[in-house]
Amino acid sequence: GPFAADDPLAATQAKLGDIRSGTMELRIVASSRSGEATGFALTGPFSLPEGDALPEAELTLEQIGTEELGPLVFISTGDVAFIEVEGQAYKLPAEQTPSLRGAAEPGDQGPFSGLDIVAWVSEANVSDGGMLDGVETEIVRGDLDVVAAANDLLEAARDFGGVDVPAIEDQEAERLGRAVESASLELITGKEDRLLRRLRIAIDIGASAPANLDPALADLLGVEFRLLLEIRDPNREVVVRPPSDPLPYESLVDASSG
């Protein structure tokens, strides 16, 4: 659509790569009609590396809806990385961390910059968002193009975790689009700095299938998806301390195979 020169959405997207640190909460949950929810939450402070260093981070990964797995904590001081399982830290060997190193290639904009949020949204409207973290904010709300958003997020997952997920295209995309009952996006951005503070996505898939729905998509019928990405205190300095009394990684491998 026609955007004003100061389009908050475009300005926020342009500055996604400027977010180098902060306290993140990423939460993705799918709820079925029976009310069962599954998903995960990744929370904690992070600071993207310069050059060949490791990130500084203390991120807790919690599974939602699967009780077997307790939270895992990934701790990285910039020099050394650890994983904490059931309160016990284990030092990751250097060969376990190359995927984390050098993520900041020259010109690389960090994990969020590939998201083309502007292309996901139509009928956007802007309202005052009040104060958050001591800055004035604006809220952008609009209708969400599910296929565009899903493909972008799948690509981010591919970059981030190296998982190979095929893109949704052609007839499949059309059918998924028809199956969606409602899909909305809400984004909170700093009024002056245009740094993303919060992104919420809500997608409700209809309970009845459109004709010829791909069997792979049939499992999605009646499912509600919720995504929250929140970045508090963007670009504030982050300090991560190494855990006390870490064990070598081998003892974790031995324990889990024993």
C-alpha cells in the first residue's frame, strides 16, 4: 500500500539489523481445538558477536506442552559456551560451537534482518503505544499474509538452525491462504529510534478444510498459532557471567547415553 515517508513499519524493518543486544523473549505456541498447546519459549539476554567471537548470551529454552524436558540454558560469555541441564552446567567443546562463531560475517545483519515484515502486512494502521522501557512507542496493527510470513520465518529457521524446511508455494500456498480464518500482526516500535520492541502474530486456521487441501496441511485445521518476539532494552550492554562449577561436555554425553 502507499506508505508515508515515515512509515513506522518500513523504518522498523530497515533497522532490524541495528539490534545487536537486548533481552529477548521468543515464544511460539500452537493450540489445537482440544486445547492442547505445544511450542517453545527462548528467553534471556543476548549480544551478537563482532568478528569471530561467540555471542554473549544466557538463553533459556523451555518446551511448552511436553513435560519430559526441563529447561535447557545456553550460556556463552563471548569466549566459552556452556549448556546447563537440570541446574548443572557443561562446557561445550570448541568443535561444538563453530555454528555460533563467525555468524557475524561482514555485512551480516543478525538473525532478525531477513524478515520482510512490510510484505507480510496489509491494511496497516498506526496508533500511540504509550511508554515501554522508558521510550515512547507506536503500535502498528494489520492483516497478516500467512504464506509470506511463514516462508520468511521458515527461512530464518533454516539460517538459524540449519534445518531444511521446504517453502510453501503455488497451490499449497493458495490452499493454506483459503484455510486461514483470521491472521493479524501487531508490532510495537520506538517512536524515535524505530527499534523493534515487540512483534505478535496470531493465526487461526479454519476448522473445515478447503477443497483439495494438501494432507500435510490437514493437521493444521482448527489450530491457533501465536508468535511473540519481544526485545527489551535493545542495544543496552549485556553482561554474561560463566556458570559456577561446570563439568566437561563428555560427562553430559555419558550421562545421557547411560
